[in-house]
Amino acid sequence: MIIVAIANQKGGVGKTTTAINIATAMAATGWKTLLIDLDPQGNASTGMGVGAGERENSSYDLLLEQATLAQCVQPTEIPGLDILPATQDLSGAEVELVAVEDRTSRLKRGLDQQGRKGAPSYDICFIDCPPSLGLLTLNALCAADTLMVPLQCEFFALEGLSQLLQTVERVQQRFNANLGIVGIALTMFDRRNRLTDQVSDDVRDCLGALVFDSVIPRNVRLSEAPSHGLPALVYDHSCAGSRAYIALARELIGRLPEKRIAA
Ligand code: ADP
Ligand code: MG
């Protein structure tokens, strides 16, 4: 199983939208996919149509070792796509984990059950991170093979990125030497806005091939879909946003490490 963390400590940059739609695109391509909601706000869970009352066990229970992976994941409406939902008690996990010895490797430990007897198995897993660089995101980076960064084309985008890349370096040095960066995805791109264009050029100058060619446009269908509990790819599969996520998924597949088969 390949584990992809979707992280950026800034809120509202398109992490959850990317996680939901990339996971859906991968499942549609035939990859057995797990989407992990690691944000106490639970937007990925809601956006996948898993209401607050339908989240029996959550990523909190896996982190705190109160339930097994098999007990925490649940199917979604999308064939081939399971979700590990988030509940509000996840907001307490940052504090509760501080006292735990292996506090950065809890998620990794939980996911290590994947493919073992009695546990489900997946080709790929996406982790939708919260908007911070706290213990939850750290757990995601320690568990991940690689990181995908959604970046909104706005003035302070690069500033936040350098802080994220520093964190990645620290994680590589201390916890997870194999953590890679699979790419940076430009989100909410607006061709009519010159600042957006400028930032996109700057980011490409600065980071080159790390930036995915596929760009996610600002698209109202992408923002409407979650209120229907559906990925945009299902809500309106032919809108510009959905098409962009399909292209991005295709590009992602070409960049992933060879590690697809479960276990
Ligand atoms: P994050 O998870 O980084 O906080 P979200 O994915 O939740 O960001 O996106 C923040 C808000 O912007 C949400 O309301 C979402 O529906 C909307 N949004 C995300 N991507 C786009 C896009 N490409 N076009 C229009 N709206 C978007
Ligand atoms: Mg989010």
C-alpha cells in the first residue's frame, strides 16, 4: 500500500477537496483506496456523505489504539473506496498523544495492520491532514511514503511552503527517512486573475518539476459537491474541476513509487 499524506498547514487551500476527489479518481481507476480523515473538523467525512451519526469508530480510535483498523474503516458509496472518518474527539488527540511515548508513530502502527489477517488491504491510502503542523500532521508524515501539497495561488503561498518543507526535512531526519514529496498541486487557479498567474509562475520558477502540470481551476461545482455528500467527480463528473482532478490523478499515478500491491 502506498500512503500519500495531503498536507499544508494553511487552511482553505484545497486539501480536503483534493483528498476526496483524488481518492475517488483512484478508486474509479481500479485502485483499492482508503481515505483517512485526520482533521477534527471532519470535512472529508461529511464530504463523502458519512454523517456525524454514522462514524462509529474514527481516526481518533485508531490513534489511541481503542479499535483496530478493521473496526475503524467503513465503505463509502463509491466502489473500491473506504473511509476512516474523523470525529470531534480528534481535536483532543493532539493533547492526549503528548503523554504517549510513540506519539508520532501511532498512525503508522495502525496502518501497519493493513493487509494482515483479518484486516482490509488497499493499494493506496490518502491522508487528509488538518491545517497545522501539530502532532496529527506529524503522524501523517511519519506514516506516509510521500507527500502531496495543495497550494493555493495567492501571495503568501510560498512563505507557508518553506515552513512545510522544513518540517518534512525534520521528519526525514528523525522519523521517516523515506518520506518523499510526490508533487505540489496548484489549486483554485483563476486565469482571469493576474496575481494568480504571477504566483503560479513564481512557484514553477522556484520549484520546477515538483509542481504538477495539471492545475485545479476555481470551479463552483467543486465547492457545491460536499453539501450533497458527494465527491465532485460523482456530483458532476464533466465539470472543469472534475476533469482537472482526473488529469491530476493520472499524473500522480505516473509519479508514485512502485509499491502498489497490498501488504
Ligand atoms: P482545506 O482542506 O485545505 O481547508 P478545502 O478543500 O476544504 O480546503 O477548501 C476550502 C473551501 O474552498 C471549501 O469550501 C471548498 O469547497 C472550496 N474549494 C476548494 N477547492 C476549490 C476550487 N478549486 N474551486 C472552488 N472552490 C474550491
Ligand atoms: Mg480540510
